[in-house]
Amino acid sequence: MWSSAGIRIFTLGLCLGLLGWVWQQQPRSHPELPVTPVDVLVYGDEPAGVAAAIQAGRGLQGNGSVLLVRPQPEWAWVGGVWTRGGLAYLDRNQMRGHPPACGFYQELLTASQVERIAANPGAMDWAMRTLLQEAGVELLHQTQLTPQVQGQRVVRLTHAQGQFQAAVVIDASPEAELAQKAGLRYEKGFAGVGLPGVTLAVSPVFELAPLSLAQLAAIEARILQNPLLMQELRQQIRRENTPADADFLLRNFHVPMQVQGDYADIYSTALGAAYHRFRGMPLRLGSPVFLDRGNVAAIGSERLSFNGLLFQLPTREVEHLIRNHRQPTPFMLQELRHLQTWFRRFPEAQQVEVFPPLEIYVRHLVTITEVLAPLDVEQILAGGVPPGEAIGEFRYAFDARGGIPGWPHPLPPTVTFRYGVGSSLTRLENFAVIGGAAGFPGLAATVGRIEERKVCTGAYLGKLAAQAVYNQQPLSGRR
């Protein structure tokens, strides 16, 4: 039995709790966060987002506002994977003659003083900032947004100092951060083919200096022209891999790299196999560390960007990497030091240093599946979207660099397909998502992630956003 004093204390507590609840239901006396209207808001400064913002600004011709918001500080390079990620070897449309997939892509390369393939990160940052300024796009740095959805629209985007009310919102963040927060359905890794814990390998795209393309080719030649070493490497690959994987790794094994102006394509795995032999590690698809056939860009007379060192991580570790601002892990930095030691064994590279990137290149983690028209493998192999819905045509491989652990079948061959914006438009009438996270489910993500196509899609969406603002209609044009 309770005492009378206990009953009084309980009653007092109940009354105080009730008063607190009533107070919480009352309108706040402090002012709400200020609301800033904007016509087109792009979140994320990946190349596709920059393209969307520039083309939206041009489309509005000074009669509307365009804002590009990014989480990075002002001093950080603009351009995401192309600048901070160090991906200086730019994609090429694989159609005959390698025509740019759209005019804006070529314009961006020209503004960045790209000779053929290689993009200097500093020049790319300068070009993007200049084009954004000329298009009247405002840049807001070091800001993260949270969308508020009512019905079929994003009605507010809240940040620490205020809120934005945007007529059109384009999510260009690498993992479609706003789309996830807005409640759109998505899959992680390759959940679409039953492998949610598996995704593509990540890369620290490192730089080598002082080293020229000719010197790198000479290093590879030392390996290719050593018959005993080549025989040992070939036998090692046969021992450590299935027959099918060994055949894949030994393809073009004696073919030297091809140096063309400002870039080189490495066709043989011999360079990587020799490094793995030095490290005592198997050269095997899907292994934790894999020095693949590299794509090498000359971003200076004696400075190279090398895309080919792969780290295979489960999706949970890739998520941790992203939460850590894509910074190289101690394990990755240690491997880069080993790589530097190995390069210095060659006369051409005795003074070379290996420089880690500012951010790790994450090829794929999330796919937003709740879009108006997802583009899957079957549709791509059938030619892509119907001609009347196409904004362009693209040719590329289903590129799963480093392999997909647990996937037992070969990937489809290089394919030419039509692409549109249905994989970017969502059920939210004023909201689109672009980039590698947009609407290419399952294994289609291996081709959907390619930057050149994403930039062209972003440029088209920017124009579409300006039209939607002018006409006061949804992005899809459907009411």
C-alpha cells in the first residue's frame, strides 16, 4: 500500500508530466528557421550535379535562381570523383571513334584543357567553378540538407541555419542521400541479384611522381621481356585461379601498354602480377587487394594518375568508409607504401613517390529503385529505352572492375544502348536523382555508373528543370 506522502508525490509528478505534454503541443515562441526560396536546387558537386546546375542556370537565363549545395568546405575542389577522387583518366564513349556522348561533355573537357583523356584536378576545379559562375549558379559550401516531403513534393530542405523552398530539387550526391531521406525505395550493393552485402571494389586512385608514361612503359617492358619471370607469373596465376578466371587474367598477357598522348591503357596483368609476387599475395579476382590492368593519365610531364589498385570491401565497410568522408584507411595507406617500395626497385622510378588521393573512389553502393523507369540489364541488352524517350546513345562494358564476389556468371559484353531520364525521375514530381545511384538496378549498375553518361544525363535534367520552372509544371511534364 502506498503512503499518503507517496500518493501526493505521484500525483505531483503526473501533473507536471501532463503540463509538460501540453506545453510541447503549443506553438513555439522562438522564431522558425528562415525559409529561402530557390527555383532549382542541386545537392552534390559530382560532375553530373555540376552539369545539371550549369544547364539549369543557362536555361533560366537570369530569370530564376539556381543553387548548388555541397557538404564540402569552400577550399575543397569542386568535381567530386574527378577532382577529390583523383579520377583523372576520363571515360570514353566506346562507340566507333569515341564521340562524346553529348555536347556539354565535350565543352567541359575543353574548358578543363583536356587534350584527349587526362584531366588535371586543379584545372577541372577551375573550369567547373568558372562555368557555374558564368551560368549564374550560386555555390553553398559545407551544408547538409534534410528533405521534408508532403504528398508528392519535396516542400522544404532544412539545414543548420535555415530552410530552402525549391521548385525543383536534383539529388546529385554519390549515394543519393536526399532520395534516401525522402523515403524513396533503394537497394544496397547488388541486392537486385541476391548479393546485398557485395558491391564493386573501391579504389585509391593514386599519383606517381616523378614518373612519365614512357618510364612506366619501360618498367612494364622489363617484366614482359623477362621470359623466366613471365613463365613464373603465368604459372602462379594458373595455380591461384579457376581455369575461367585464369584465362581472363592471362588475356593479352604479353601485350605491352599503349601510350597515346596524355594517357596509357594497360592490357596485360603482368605488371600487377609482378607486384603481387613481390608482396606474396595471390592475383585473384575478388581478393581483398588487387592491382588490376591500369588506366593511367598524365596530369603533368612527370606526374601520373593510376586507376587500378582495388580493394574489395563488403557493403558495410564501404558505408563506414563513406561515413569517414571517404578517407583512405590505414590498411590502404600501408599498401600504397608497399607499392612505392616496389616501384623504386626499378631504375626508372628510384625517386618516385606514391601520393594517396584526397578521397577514395567508391564505384557503387546504393541504387534508387523507385524511379519512373528503371533501366535494367534486360532492357539495356535490348537496346535501352524506346527511341522516342531517348536523350542519347552510349556504348560501354558492364564494367565490374575486380569482379563481383559470389556472382557465378560472366557479365554481358560491351553494349550500345539508348538512355533517357526515366531512371532519374521519381514519384515526387519536383525531385530527381542523378549519378551512379539512379535507377540502374542489379548488375545494370556496372554500366550505369559510368561518368560520361551521368554527366550527359545531368546536363539534360538541368535543361528540363529550367523548363519545369518556366512552365510551373512537374519535372516529368505530367500533372
